[in-house]
Amino acid sequence: MSGQDPFCQPRRVRRGAALTLVFASVLVAGAATGSFPAAESLDRKSASDRARTAAYASPQEDVAKAAEEAMADGKSPMEAAERAVSRSGDRWGAVYSPGEYEEFEEALDGEYTGVGLWARRERDGRIEVAKVASGSPAAAAGIREGDRLSSIDGKKVDGRPVTEVVSLLRGDATDAAAGTTVRLGLERGTRAWSETLRRARLSTDDVTVRTLADGGITVIRIGAFTKGSGDRVRTAVRRAPAGTGIILDLRGNSGGLVTEAVTAASAFIDGGLVATYDVEGDQRALHAEPGGDTTSPLVALVDGGTMSAAELLTGALQDRGRAVVVGSRTFGKGSVQMPSRLPDGSVAELTVGHYRTPSGRGVDGRGITPDLDVERQVVERAETVLSGLGQ
């Protein structure tokens, strides 16, 4: 895709992690299509609860009021909301422009508009192609991993943050649609040339499956929990050879739709609790569907980039004794955000609660500690663990 990953860009992680990253997705059933249930319909508070909270303004109300007053004064509601969120001290609070939020919704659907490039910034500031999606416009043009990206539509990209490069590739400034063109300046060794590509609607391919040559172990990598990813995990588990073991790779998975993470959990456990969460004190629970594979040896791989919904899944598998967790401590993103529309169409999110693993462990700010702390040759160590689980 155009950029590193639709869920891992630094500005998105800091700016609240949105629905693309966080547990909040399960709370807002209509969020992926842009509809927002009122907070009351989500909380289902009793009359006495509402009476107790009516005496003071919630952070969400403060933000909404600031935006409305700015609109009445002819000022920017989004800027006013950003200031209110900043004052709230909410680490994950954020305000998104309509265009940013639309982009997030597309990512949640597992699709995006782009040319099929992943980009990375080297230490010297150069931008290189990290990966080329098969079947994409970039692949058709013969662009390869390792090629240097020197310019986009005549604008030099050296030294720019990857997020800006992503924006240029996607044409965010002009809301570029599929079929629009983008001119890339490229270098490979001593060769320098330009390619004009047409943007297309592409799939993020967030679930990939491969089989290790030694022992036939199935490796299921989940890059993010986008729409349909849970079912793809369940299909991969059903197709895995019996008794050979499974490695569930969640490294670098910054989250996504929690409903999909719960579906993925259902592939490995026979129903039961996946997580609990609260929304302004109202306690809820998430349960897996029955019928999952509870016999195949399972190892889950995690690292510091494992966040939110991916941590929820990891915690459930660990607490339920279903998987051995291998890798390094996860990020520690276990808070629940509630989105709401502002008068200018932008979207504000503030934290309204937190989730816990089946045993009651809090994740936010703590992360999940693996059963086996490993930073190098993680897959090899996972193979060794599987051999001790019945391989």
C-alpha cells in the first residue's frame, strides 16, 4: 500500500489511535459506516445514573461545547476541539478531520486507494520502497523493494516524515480517487527514472498464511484486525494440518476492530470469556463463539508494536492457557475511546473506559509480559516451544 501500514503510522498512534487501532470499535457498531449511536444508547444508564452525572460536564461534553461555540463565533470547531482535548489530559484523546476519518474507515474495511507501495525512511533521510504489493500498479510498473523514492509529483521527499510521503502517494490533499495519476521519481543504483501510475482500490491483505518447511508448522500473521480478518484466521486454522502446530504472529499489529479480534479468538478457544471492559463505569464482557480448535499446539508472537485489540487477543489466549506467548512486552494500549461528530464533520474521541483480560489484568500502560522473553530468532524459538507442546 502507499505507506508503511495503515495502522502503524506514528501520527495515528499518537492521535488517539482512532477506531483503526483501538478497542473502541466494538462499542460503535456503526462507526465503520460513519453512523454514531448516542452515548446514552451505548451506556444504557439508569435514570439514577443519569441524575448523578448530570451535575457535571463530561470531557466529551466540554469538547462538544467548545466546538459549538467556535462555530457560532465563526472559528474552526476542529481547532477548538483540539484545544479542549489537550486540556483534558487524555493521553489517547484526538480530533480527526473528515478526510482523516474517512481514510481510517477505508483502512478498517481492509481496502485503500493507492499504488501499492510500502515506504520506509532510512537514517540518512532517504525514502526507500520497503515492499510492493503483488498485483498493484507499482508492481505492474516493475518497482522493486529497495528502490529509492526521490520525488512525488515533482516534490522531493528526502527528509520528509513517512506520513507525509504516504499523504502524497495517496493524494490526500486533493482527495484523489482511484484512477487519478501520480508521478514518482525513482532511483535504483545509478539508474534514475520516473513512472506515472494510476491509483487503484487495493486490499490490505492483513492476514497471511504460510507453512514452515521444517515440520509443516502453520504461521498465521495478522497485520491488523480489519473487516473479515477474524474469519480468515478461522479458515486458516481449519485448514492447518492436524497436530503440526500453529504460530500466531501478532508482532507489529497495532489493533483494529475488536469484533474481529474476538472472532479470531474463537478460532482457538471453545467459547467463554475473551475480555471485560467498562464504559464510564458500566461493565461489559466479550465472549468467543464455541467450537474453536483447542488441541493444536499454539504459540503467539508479540513485541512492542503489539497493541490494543492484538493485546486483547494475546491476553485471552494467555489467561485461558491456550497459547504460549513468545517475544517482548507489548505496547500497553487498553483504553476505550468514544467517537462523536463535531459541527464541521470532524470527529473527536476521548477515553471513556478500559478493558481487562479474562483474569482481570489491566493492559493500559502495562502491556502483556510474554511467557518467554525473546528478542532475536523469535520464530525459531517458537518452533522449539511447539516441539515441547506436542510436536
